[in-house]
Amino acid sequence: PSEGERDGVSLNDTDSTGTSRERRDSGVGASLTRPRLRWPSFRTSDHLNQPASSLQISSQSAGQLSLLQKFSLLRLTAIMEKYSMSNKHGWTWSVPKFMKRMKVPDYKEKSVFGVPLFVHVQRCGFPLPLCLQQALSHLRSHCLDQVGLFRKSGVKSRIHALRQQCELSPDWMSYEDQSAYDVADMVKQFFRDLPEPLLTSKLGETFLHIYQYVPKEQRLQAVRAAILLMPDENREVLQTLLYFLRDVTSLVEENQMTPMNLAVCLGPSLFHLSILKNETLSPRSIQKKYTTGRPDQKDLNENFAATQGLSHMIAECQHLFQIPEEMVTQSRNSYMEAALMVPPLNELCKAHEDDEDVEEEDEESSYHAHLERLIQNLLKEAKDKGKSWMSRPSSDQTELAFKKVGDGNPLRRWRVSIEVSASPTEVLQRLLRERSLWLTELQQEKVLETLDKQTDVYHYSCCNMTPQPICDFVVLRSWRTDMGKGSCALVCVSVEHEDSPCTGAVRGVVLESQYLLEPCGTGRTRLTHISRVDLRGRSPEWYNKTFGHLCVNEVQRIRSSFLPLDQSPEAKV
């Protein structure tokens, strides 16, 4: 039996008469059956033989993850309607509330504590600031044997000092000679101070209901579905924390911290229980509760569910972030159409519907023609001031805009421009041969094949936040230094190559990565970067919120790499 049949709830649930159960209008049904478009240059897979690694959330394309979230919403709604106690308002969870836009503060006065996770992604590329990642790494390497870790309190003054150091230096902290209990308390305070709980205000109550009402044998299925619906940055931080807490419990004989003990200590910080309660209670109920001075039975039940739930998630963490095979099977054609399969060189142009003669060309002329089209498109898009480009606020003399492409892929095309204190040829050299000077997360790089004096196949990999896998890319690169008026250009697009290393990394897809370098005064360059990249494991909503900021960060690092060390932003921290 499939996983859904084994657990008693299927996406195609039927009632006792055998007729299809009427689906509540959750706003996702139509999109699951809507005809899907194919986008050029990237073929789709035609089989379902998935290796285990491809069923991890971190391996999904943006299109696949968007589809899986819709199926998860249907599955979770079916489970909760079947088991959750109804209230006078009924089951009110629906897609439009997930898509509601809210204006948020800019948090310029804060660096680490009290800052939303997506703002951290916009600033440093990771949902956990580096100083918090370093704190977890320090605890994992040096402190797992400490008795009562996360249960015993640290010293307030020392914790406050640690917080201040993190605020002043969010990208680097040394915890050498610090008390394990001080560092652990600081980590707890980070999660407690988040403007929204890690499990989110929207889903926090759902997690509590799962552990209150759903039978034990179906909880894993329900929790998986709820986790898929979390914002990507929250889900990644949850995975990082759960894997860390699992490592703490691996030394339980020394530190005496079982999953349940850790859940008691950390549950309130992750669920923000008091906030959730106050949002759902009437003023009269709140007054009554504080008058009696004791929690009511509902409070006790929710606290127990939070503790039981976090304990279960710690124990099952390795299974929570996988895509159920049954869900992939039931979404079959739509799921595989949303998979970005990178073409080899000789197939790079065949998906272009308007290029009737491409298949008649040999491999070399085929990819050369495709690269020439990319360069012409770069020149066009870099200068386009039309209404299709939507400007976005940016910082530090940087221009940012995006446009919707409409080729079936949900990712937007982003354009960012900046002036750099170097000539176009110098900037081109830095982009091609000196990536380590501006790409801080670069791990490895290698030219796999030189095709001609201005074209190669290049492989590079970037580190990620533990335990997320390393992300690597194999791209066809081509550059021009004869564009006229001293301008240069570089275009990159993902290809499949027989010599690409099998490192166990998740292979990202560069749909577009293009740089136009134009002189704008003596020894200065106007750099325009156009980018559209699927990093895997993130939904379209994540890209809409953060990818433009990551593009801005990248070009600002390129600019900073030409500044004297004492003038770079890093020197001023």
C-alpha cells in the first residue's frame, strides 16, 4: 500500500459510499489540474525513478516545491478535518492568508536579535546569522557533554555581553573560553526574540493540534505536510536546530538531556506559546486567567502538546524533511514537468520553438548561436526602461528591478546595476578568474573544458548552512571584450557535462547569469547583472522576498573587492 493508504488519509479521499469526497475550496484545486507551460532551453524529465536524495526538500526546484506545497495543503486539510476538534469558527486555514502581503519594518537598528529570518537571508544569504551558526558549531564541538545543557541557566551579565558582541559583529564571533550555558542561553534567547515564532504564527496552532488530536501513526505524515508549508527560511532553521538537538541527545548518558528534556526547555521559545494564546483569547478570558493565577486546562494541554511535539521532531528529524513518495506519485506528470533538467551542449538550443534550423547545426555552431542570442538579449534587457521592469528599493547607489518572464518557470528575472572603481576588462577578469575575492561562500572551482579562447565549461560549488547540502553549478561561460566603446560582456547558462564531479552536492540551475560591463569615466565601470537562478529547495515566494537582495549583495561585494582594505565595508565592521 502507498504511504497515504497505509496512514488512512489519501489525497483522493473517498467517503463510505465510494463517491469522491467534496473538496473544500482551499484555493489550490484548479492550479493542480491547470495545463503547464514548458520553458525554453531546459528539458523536463520523463521518468519517476527518483534516487533517495532527490526526495529531499533541498533537492526540489522552485516549481516542484510550489506544486508540492499545494498537495501538502490538501493533505493536511484532509487530516485536520478528520481528526481536529472543530470550533465555532470552523477550519479557516486557506491559501490566500499565506499570500497576504504585510509591510514590515526595515530593522536597520538591529543586526541579530529580534530580526526576522528572511531579513537575515537578505543581509547575509543565510536565515541564521553567522554568529549563531558559529554558536551552534561551538556547542556541538566542545560542549555536548555538559550536564543540563539548555536546562541550566547561564549568567545574565555574560549572556548580555555575548548578545552585544553578536550585534556588533554578526558575521564573526569566537566563543572560545565562554561558558557552555551562557552560549546555550543566548541561542534560546535568539529564538525567543524572533518577531514571529520559528514555527510561525500561522502554523504554530496547527502543529499543536497535530500533537493533540491526530493519531500517533499519522503524525509523521501530518508534520511533514505542515513543514512543507512553512516559509523556506523557517524550515531551514528548524532543520538546523533539530539536527543539532539530535546531536545533543546522542550524548544523553553524559549530559542527561533526552529529547523530552530538551523539548521542555526549548518548546516555549520555539512556539511562543504565551503569544499564541493571547492572540486567540478574548480580553475577558485573559483577565479571568490572570485573576485565578493558574493556567486552565487548555493551556496545560497545549504546553504538553508543544513538549511532546518538539520531542517527536527531534527524534524523527531525519525523516521530516523528505518528500513522501506517495505525494510524488500522485502528482506524477505535473511534478516531473516542474523538474529542471539541464541539457548537454548539443541540446542547448533544441527547446527553442522559434529556431527551426537548430537541429540541423553541429554541436559547436549550435551553442555558439545560443551564446550569441544570450549576449544580444543581455544588451536589450540591460537598456530596457519599459514598464515590464518593476523597480525595487535598494541601497548604497545600487539600482534593482525585476520582471516576470512568462515562460512557465515561476522565477523572476532580476537586474541590478552598480558603478565599480575599475576598468571593464579588470572587472571581467575578476568575474572570470578571481571569484574567491568576492564570492565569500565559494568552496571549489574548476574549468572543466576550454572550448575556445572566450568560452569554457566551468564548475563551482558554494557552502550552505548545516545540514543543508552544498550547492554546485556547471555552466557554459562565454565572454566578449570587443563590444565597442570599451564594453565587455559575460554570459553563463547551466549545461550538463560528462566531466562534472559527483560530489553529493545539490546541482543548482543557472537559467540566466549575465554581466554587461560599460565604461563610465576614467577607470570606472557600470556593471549590470541580470540573474535568474534556481538554487533548489526554495519556493517562488522565497525568491520574490530575497533573491533581488542577494543579487545586490553580490555586485556590492564585487565593487568592494576593488577598494583598498581600509575602505571596504568589511574593514568598517
